[in-house]
Amino acid sequence: MSENVFECPYCQSENIQSYNIAYASGFSNVSGVTTGVGVGMSGRVGVGVGNTVGTQQTVLSMMATPPKKKSTTSLFIMGTLGIYFGLGLVLLVSGLSKSNWSLLLYIGAYAILIYAIHRRTVWNRTVYPQ
């Protein structure tokens, strides 16, 4: 066996392929024509023709699907609404809404949200394109 041959770390098989090849090779175009004939109770005959066109994907190809880009816009919108209404409701119910601590809680929550958006942005730049 050559030293430059790749092999599976689990089963030691040399029959391996990369994720992008497994993903791309798992698609096939499907097209078909269906015809049918029917006879009614009154003796009339009907004929129908149907056309099917589509794409089929194998299970292996689905398993090798590349990661999707993570949305920062939806995180921003949902996070802002969650902080505004969720934290506002908690502070209102607990009686801390007029306290000086409420401002610090809001600032902390928004800082966490900004950090989460930053992490998604970094992931989209570094991991997603590969």
C-alpha cells in the first residue's frame, strides 16, 4: 500500500470521497410522462397525459449538505424584541422597572446580543464559505 493513499479512519477503506463530491453527485434530474385512458359509465372515453419534471437527491447527499449561512438579521430582530418585551415584562412584574439596575440589565442584554451577532458574522466569514 502506498503512503500517499487516503483511507477511512473508521474502516480503513480506500474508497472515500470528499463531502462536496458526495453532495454534488447525489442529485439527478427526473422526468416522466404518464398517460391514461378511462371509460365512463355512459360509454364515453377520456384520455389524459401528465408530465413530471424534478430533481431527486440521495440520502448520502442530504447528509453531506454544506452548512447554511446563519442569519444575523433575524437574530437582531428576535433578540431586540425578546429583550424589549421579555426583559421589560420581567422588570415590570418584579418592580425593578424604575430602578437604576434595570438600565444595567438592558445594557448587559444588548451587549450579549451584539456579541452573538458578532459570533455569527465571524462564522459566516470563516466557516460558511468553505
